[in-house]
Amino acid sequence: MKYVTSSRRQLVMATLLGLAIVGAAMRYWAPNPSTARDIGTLLMVMWLPAVGNIIAFAVRQLHKRRS
């Protein structure tokens, strides 16, 4: 099993958030009934794991401070 460093986690987070921004732009400029708009919607969902990761990080930090 690979050891995940903070820099790798930050790179993955930046990539996921970047894909979500690209998806939002695709949805904005694509015509309403189109495949490009559907792909943009799927890419926008990429922010969900990123936010989950941020929340998990905050909870871990909170537990470390209390210990």
C-alpha cells in the first residue's frame, strides 16, 4: 500500500476541483439538450469527494488538538 503524502493529496484535490470548474463552464456554454451539457454535469459532481476530503481533514485535525 502506498503512503499518501500531503502534497499528493493536495494535487488530487486541485485536480478534482479543476475538473468541477471545467464541468461548470461546459454546462454554462453548452446548449440545453446536448451531450456536452450532460458531461459537464458529471464533471461538476467531482467537487463532492473534494469537499468530503476537506471535512475529513478538519475532523482529524480537531481530534488531534483534543488529544
